Amino acid sequence: MYFFFQIALSGIATGAIYGLIAVGYSLTFMTTKALNFALGMWVMMGGMLTYSLHVQYGLNPLLVLPIVTVALFLLGIVAERFSVYPFLRAGSDVWVLSTLAVGFLMIDFAEIVWGRNPTPVPPFFGKEPVYFGSVSILPQQLLIIAAACATFIGLDFFYRKTLLGKAFRAVAHSGEVSSLMGINTRRVQALSYATAAALAGIAGFLVVPLTLAEPQLGTVLGLKAFAIAIIAGLAAPRGILICGLVYGAFEGLVSGYLYTGIRDILGFSIMILALYLRPEGIFGRAQEERA
Amino acid sequence: MTAPVQWLFGAVAIALLAAIPVVTGGTYYAYLGIIVFIYGIVAIGLNILSGYAGQFSLGHAAFMAMGAYTTAILSKSLNTIPFFAQTGLHIWLGVIVGTVLAALFGIVLAIPALRVRGPYLAMVTVAFGWVVWKILQEWVAVTGGDLGISSIPKPRIGAALLDTRSFYYVVLLFFLAALALQYRLIHSQFGLRVRAVKHSEIAVASVGVNVYRLKVVVFVISAAFAGFGGTLFAHQQNYISPDNFQFFSSVFFLLAVLFGGAGTMLGPVVGAAVLMLLPEMLHDFDKYRLIVYAGLILLTLYFLPKGVMGLLPEQRSAAPAPADAMEEAVALPPIRGAGLAVEGVTRRFGGLLALSDVSFRVEPGSIHALIGPNGAGKTTLINIVSGIYRPDHGSIRVDGENARIESMHAAAQEGIVRTFQTLKLFGDMTVIEHVMIGMTRHAKAGLWDAFAGSQRARDEASAQLVEARALLKLLGISQLENVPANSLAYGHRRLVEIARALAVKPRILLLDEPAAGLIAEEIRALAVVIRRLRSMGMTILLVEHHMDLVLGVSDRITVLDHGAVIADGSPSEIRRDERVIAAYLGHAHAAA
Amino acid sequence: MSSSTYLKRLAAAVAVASLGAMTGAHAQEVKIGMAAALTGPASFVGTEIKRGAEVAIDEINAKGGVKGRKLVLIARDDEHNPVKTVAQYRELVEREKVVAMLGASNSASMLAVTPIVNDTLKVPVICPATDATEITENEAKKQGRENYLFRVGMYGTGQANFMVDTMVKKFGHKKIGLLNWTGGWGVTGRGELNRRLKEHGLTPVGDETFDNNDTDMTAQIIKLKNAGAESILNYALVRENTFVVKTKEKLSNDIPYVSAWGIAGPAFWKAAGTSAEGVLSSTTVTIDGPQSAERIAFINEYKKRFNEDMSAAVFAVGAYDAIYLFKEAMEKSGFEPAQIRAGLENIPEFKGLVKHFKRPVFTKDRHNAVTEEDMIMTRWTNGKLLEIKFDDKGPYVEIDASTKKYLDKSNMKLM
């Protein structure tokens, strides 16, 4: 049993990372029906900034967090203005390409500024594991799981109680109607993109002590998170978080009891099957083209 | 550009391409050419799927891998057999088998994948690409794992080994053939449907097309192109490894399509060429290369959101003007309107009872209006009759026969065709194209006719054109034949919807609020059209709010309120019905 | 970086490019090409090869070149993409007229160019990286034709043999666990390790894998521990191994961990820090511990010139030697590619940085300069990669010229 719990817990910690990133996809999808395909690169930017501020400048993580959040939020506003909005307005699908191009820019930028070699960022609460019985987990991993739980609760608060959250929901429901209600749809779309960017930055901030600070940091994470967002359903942010944790545990268990090499083969095949059975995602509601 | 000029341009371009290996010497440019052509073939396949049909795939490298690995393994194992060693047939056998296998896997993926749309579809294809790539790495005994397969037989014709330059010409031919196939496919009846799917799947289904099957077929064609490209790639390189078919390769192909111009004939090729060759020219930027590359993509997209080919003036292949005499000679075939009976239809949505035991009859050749306040269940009913929803209880009868309406295209097969309250036209496709798509159900020419450009397909197309023009004339919009739908006036769009529905040759026409958004003058014209259709024998079920229109044209009216029939009778009876008045007034009071 | 510096660098790049085009016409120059990843995650390999070659070329040119002709290096970034590697080989040979090439940064790229190098381009290539056995043991060699591919780095079968043999014979471990990366060369390495164990009549007590985005290897480590592994053998690169050693540390696991040459450079210590203490790595070269005078000169020159330490010394040192090997071959046989190729097979002795070869570096049948006997096992010791040597009392490392520390064979700790 020790083995089971140990690998399941480690898996859940990884899953919490996926979940945190994956929520970002849903934010923009709900308001614009477009995605930031390079969200993983934004995670990387968050991680690299954390590296710079925390390791190179020795700033306290509590100070680093707001700086990273604000920086990526602002960057998100700018990126949306230049790489998404023009194409959405033109009714073109090339935002797929343009968001990726922004991601490439970020990778190259990071390579030039920070170099290509992976560098460690010390965990915020030391690297002595915490024990639950004999099962061990790093404080940083606990922090990420906590962050995922907080996001889970916070999302509900955000969407139901805050003005911005309500505006997001209104625009998600119908852009036309919400403009009639006096909501600036355009601004909400930009804000949703920037919020997703900021969330990605926070994810990067939390993840980088567990991984390494390097330009390649977010690429695969972003892809897996995307898979999770899709399985859960892009319109179901809380479902996405749950899905992330479950998928992480699944990955851990497959690696533990079967073989790592078939983990992704199995995982992605199940995903295809899940979508076949539930085309709008497990937690998604059917959205047919309206007649 | 006129047709002869286009031909001239084409001929010059081909001559230039053919001259490259001769003029440049060495094998460097010939090799780059081969790679660009092969990538071009894959991108053309993806363009048919993503550019024209609007279904994004980020897993096409996997199909390329299928083709490549199949031919590599097959031709390598046959290489020692003397017969093949002498004739070189195993290479071309591998090319064929690889292409077919990629297409078969296209079916396997398309069946689950095409149930979903947009980013969901993109993710399914990403997942597929990832799975294939992982299998290539893990199944070491067959694929050689990460180190791949080397010593793949070189391309040959007979006993003659094709060196880089000669293979260049072979691949050039294949590439031109792929372009030609794309052209034929897109300019066929089949191609019309493919292009329409991008704009509205539901409207394509409404004219009797099984959209799901159509998308699967397109996907398979697309996979076959990619597989074919992969087979050529394997023999060109003599070595393949999973590296060649990573996620980024799939991204590359989609980039090529979007960058060059999705849904244009040459866009994918231009995209593949630029994206492939550009980094070669950026040698000296070394570490700034990615920035220059990404920056260039962004700038191009910013200024050319429709891709590089969006720079060129849009090509509209205006249908050839017919001889007037011919147009006059063709009358529209007679319409035999059918009777429609709705019997005991009940439908719930969760806890909400949208329709409760609704029954009424529509006489053949009559105009029957269905009215009621908002939320009365009119839309649900028309959606059930047209096959979008299935009823929980009850049945629909056409001419007394139980109609099997399991889907929109099944409804169309039964002769029930509808228009949409919120217009569902096919973007920038022309008016006449809309009507031609409506004729799909009765078309005999199939996919193979499209590829082969058969006489049958051409005869049929010209017959359909004549008929389509007659329909436009009937609706009084002949002058708009070659106007793209998205630049039409609102009233005209309504008429195009009706023309498209009529092209299906329905026996029952469902008009869903056709007067919505029209000005008085347009409504009068609409009334004329509706009456004219009845005089030709059409059965029409009209859902409408506009009372003047309803009372003016209807033979009979059914009134729904809260999901139930509250009145059924002639316009004069309905006008006097107290329950109807109460229902409308009550709602009016409630609203006030 | 400020945008003005960026613009300046861009301008400099353009200027250098056009200068290159102008000087390209000089007839007395001898061009050596390379195509390897200079951007992206594997770029450290390409960069080290390029830098090592540059140091050697400048040294040679400063001393008057090769028979009075100056050497020039033309480097291309193949982005780790075999298609590009093939294109660039053709371009470099046909258009730039290079007479010799340095190998790429990934085996797939080398395997892709191998057939055209031997059949069409016919230009000698020396690989400092890329350890796939088939690169040198290729079709041309099997058919008895002239083989243009040479190697000064590790080769696959040899390294796996060396790793297994060292642990089994020298450390006496019989319960070997495997823990390999499922991507890249990890798959090949895993196969090779299994093969060698089988040749010893052993089966691995565990055969675990991980993926390159795994950051937590808990499951695998616990399974290997439960299986009673005495040592764990591995094929992976720096980042994956960082997560392995961090997980081992988290689990307080001290089973000896032996990795192939992917971690034999300071980048590993930089990434993993003290978690890397005691990890073993097989390699051809380490620049830590006592060094020859030539090596020290090279290390200093590198640092002076590039203002940083080597991140993967093996590749830089290998490329440096490759250039000198080309020089010897040119001096001996001539400047034509075919002559250089023949010359390489005819160098009876070579005092290189990799090692002092007191036998022919290459022969007609052996295009791998480094054989199993030349490989070394190293231990990460306080940030230094120290060679493990053996005497009667067992394995030891030399902390400095005077301090010798023996290893505990069961956990590789210093005694």
C-alpha cells in the first residue's frame, strides 16, 4: 500500500500542475472561442522571471509572486492586442498560428536572456520532504496541490461574485446580449486573455522549483494541460482541475504498475475515446450549433 | 486574370521549376525542391481538410509517418528478393501500400475525431500524433525505436537508380498531380459540399448530406495525401526516425497552410516553401533565427490575415453565361407536395416540457402556418420535423407513411427541407453555389467522378447549372448569381436560403421565420414567392411571427402555446379564436 | 537585454555574414563544415563542438595554417532536424566546397546523412558526439566500400559494454537495475544495456523507464529498491537525470547510480547541485582532477575566449581533436576530401586532448577512435567530475594531487 499511496500522491502533485495551467485555456475559450496555443511558453516565462527575481536578485517569493503576476498580465494585454484581436476581428482562424508564434518569440527571448542550460530554483520551503506516515512529499508539491485547491474554490467565487467574473460569464454566454447589457465585450476578451496569461505565470512561479528554469520548461506541460482541458471540457474550469489531479494520479499509477513508455500512449488513447463518448468533454455540456 | 493568362503563368512556373536542377548544378537545390514538393503534397492534403473543410488537424505528421514507415519496412524486406531487386517494383508497391495504410488509419482516427469540432478536434489529432510518435519510439523491434530505419531502398524505375536530380522530376510530377487533384476535387460537386461544411455543418446537413460521413471522407483523402508524401520522403531520405514526425512537424504543416492561405489552391505550397526555405536563408542570424522567423510570421499574419495568397485578388470562377434560349427551354420540374402529419409529439429538455402531445396535419400543396408566442415550442417542433431533435414520444408521417427522421440529412431524404431563422449561409460562397449544393441529394456523380473529372460529372454539373439558374429566376435573384453570400443584402440572403432549400426538391418546405429582419417591401416579395411555390404544388410549413404575412398567405394555421396546440383552423377562424387572443394578449400583458 | 544591444548584435550578425561572403573566394583557404543544433534544447552539444573546433582552428591558423593554408569553419544550425542536416551537408559540400565535416548533435541527423556522405558527397566526417553504432558501422563499411564516417566520441555498443562491465566486474554488482529515458537515445541505450547484461548471463532486477517531462521518478526508484538493485544504470540527459537524483534524495535512496555520458559535464552539477554527489558517469574525457598540460591550456583558452566554463567538455575536446586529426591527414595525404579520408586511416599515433593514442587512431576497419579500453568511469564529487581509478584496495578518486579517497562499493560514498 505504501507504494500505491506514494506514487498516487506524487502523481497528484504533477496533476495539480497540469490542472493549474489547463484552467487558463478555458478562460479564453469561454470568452473568445479562441485559445492561447502557446500557454506553456507563458508558464515558462513565469518560471524564468521567478528564477531571475528569486535566484538572481534574491527577492522573497512573496514579493516575486505579485511581480510575476502583474508582469504577465500586462504582457498578456499587449500580446492579445497584437496577436489575437486583429485576427478574431477579421474572423480568421490564424490565431492558432499567431499565438504559437508569440510562444516561439518567448522561447528565443528566454534563450538569449537566460541561456539554454537548465538551472535549478530552490524550493520556497526547503527540500526536506514532509511525511504522511511513510509517504513523503516535497513542501513545494504540497504548495501546488494547495494552489490547485485554492483555485478550485476561487474560480467559483470569481465567476459568481466578482464583477469581472460575471462579465466573463455573460460574454461566454452570448457576446451580443452582454454588449446590450452594457458590458464592453472587447475589453472582457482582452482581460480574459491577460488573466489566463497571469495564471500561467503563477503556475510557472509554482512549478519552477520542481522542474528546472529553462526555455523548454513549459512546452510539454502546456500540451498535457491542453489535453486535460479538452477531456474535461473547455467550458468547465472546475472540472478541468479535477481532471488534472485524476490524470496526474493516472500517470503515476501507470508508471508505477505498468511501464512509463506506454503511459502517454494509453493516456492519449483514453482521451480520444473519452471525447468519442462525450464530445464536449466529461464535464462539458452539449453545445450544438444553434438552429 | 483570365483563363489563358492563368495557363500561361502555370506553364512558365512549371518550366522554371523544371529548370532548377539543370541551372543550379549540384544536388542542394534539387534536394530542397524535393523536400518542398513532398511537404507541399502533405500540406495540400491538409489544406483540403483544414483550409477548405475547416477541420483543423495537428496530427498530420502521424499519417506521413504511417506512409514512410510502411514503405520503409515493406520495401526493405522485399529488397533481397531478386525479382524486386531487378525491377524496383517493391518501392512503388511500398508507396501504394503506405498511402493506402495511411488512409485506413485516417478512417480509424476520423471516426472518433470528427464527432468533435474546433479545438477539441485539434486536440484529438494532437493526441493521435503523439500516440503514433510514441509507438514509433517504443516498438523498437519493428520501427527501430529512436534510431529509426536506415538503408531504405533508393527510388528507382526498373533497374535504374534515380539520383537526386532525376527523383526531383518524379516528385515534381507527383506534386503537380496533387495540385491537379486538389483542383478537381474542390471544383466538383463534392468540393462544394466540402467548402460549405466549413461555414455551417447544420445547413449542409439540411440539404440531405450526411455531414459526418462527408467529413470522414475528407479526412481520409487528407490522410492519404500525407501518407503518400511520407512514402516519397522515406525513399528520398533512405533513412527515417521518429524525429521527422514529431508534434512540431504537424504544427509546421498547419502553419504552412495558414501562412500560405488556407482554402486557396496554392497557399499550402507557398507556405511550405517559405517556411522550409526561410530558415535556410537565415543561416547567419543563428540565435536570433527563431525571433526573426516568429516575427516574420506575426507580421505576415498581421498584415495578411488571409495568408500570403490573400494578397492576390480573389478568384471567382464565374459560371459561363448560358444561351438564353436554353434557359427559357428548361422549366422547373413539377413539384408534388406531400402531406405532413405530426402525431402526439412530446419532447422534454431536462425538467422542461417543451412540447406536449402535439398533433396537427398539413394538407399536401397547402401553406400551413405555425404560430404562437415566444417559448411556445415552435422552434422545438420545427427542429423535430427537420431532424435536429428526436421526439420523446410521437411520430411524424409523410403522406401517411411513418417518416424515419433520425437526422437532418434523413429528413431531407424524406423530402423535408428547411430554412433557418438565423441565416446559415456558406460565407463567401456565391449564390449559385448555394443552390448547386442543394442539388447534392440527387447528384449521381460521386467522389471518383470528381477526381477523374468524368464526362458524367461534367454533364451533370452543366444540367444542374441550368436548373439552378431557373430556380434563381423563380425567386427573382438571377442577377445575384455570382455574388458571395456574405456581401448580399439581408432580404436577398433569406431568398438564397429558400433557393438552397428548393434545390433539394423537397416535398415539404419548412420556413423558419423567413420574414424576420425584412422590411415591408421585402415581406411582400416573400409572400409572392411563397404563393408561387404553392401554386406549383409545394407543401409549406411556415413558422412566423409576422401576422400580416401569416394571415395573408396561409391556408390553415396551428397555434401553439406552452408546448400544446391551442387552436387549429383557417385564418379567419384563428383571428376570432378567444384562446389565441388570450394567449397573445396574456403574453403582451406579461411583457408589459 | 536592451533593444539597442539587440539591434547592434543583429547588425553585427549581418556584417559578419557579408564579410564571410566576401572572403569566401580566397583560394588558399581550406573549409571545414559542420551542421548541428545551435539553437533549441540540444544546442549545447552543437555549441561545444563549434567552440572546440574554433579554438583548434585559430591555434592552427596562428601557427601558419596547414601547409600554409588557413582553415575556416562554416557552421550551420540544423535545428536538430535531420531534413535540415541533409540539406546543409549538400549545401556545404557542393556550394561552399568544404573538404571535411564535423558531426551533428544528434544520432538521427548523422544516420540521415550517412548514406549521402558515403554515396554522393564523399567528404570525411568526424563525429565528436552522436553515439549510434550504425553511424560508423554503416552500409558502405559492410559492402567494403570507402567509409567516410569517423568518430572520436562514444559509440553505443562500446559504452553500454563499458558501463555493464565496470559495474559487474570491477564493482562486483550482480543485481543491476535499469532506469532509462523512453525518448531519444534512452531507448537505444536500454536495449544495449540489456544485451550486455545478457551476455554476462544476467537479467536486470528491474527495467524501469521515465519520460522526458517527468519531474518525479518516485515510482521507478521505489520499485528498483524493492527489487534489491545494487546499482542502477541509466541513459538520459541532464534535465531528466536532475529529476532522478532529486527524487533519490527525496526518498533518501543511496543505490549507486551510473549514467552514460549525457551527464558528464558541469551542466549536470549546475542543474542538480549537491543532489548529484556520488553519481557515476561513463565518458571519454573529464576536465576535472589532474590534467595534462595540453588540456589545461585548452581549458584556459576556452574560458578566456567564451567567458564561461564548458558545459559539455567531451564534445568541445572531441571537436578540437577532430580538427587536429584533419590537419594531420591533410598534411600527410593532401587537401582533397578523398585524400583526407585516406589520411585519417593512416595516423599511426596521435597526441590528442581526448587521450594520447599510442596506436593508429583509425584503421580501415575501425573508425571509432575511442574504444572500450579508452573509456573512463567518473564520479561527481563536490562539483567535480573525477575519474575513478582502481588499485589493490579498490576504486578511488583523486580529490587533488595528494588526496586519494576510496569508494564504498555499495553506495559510492567516499570513505
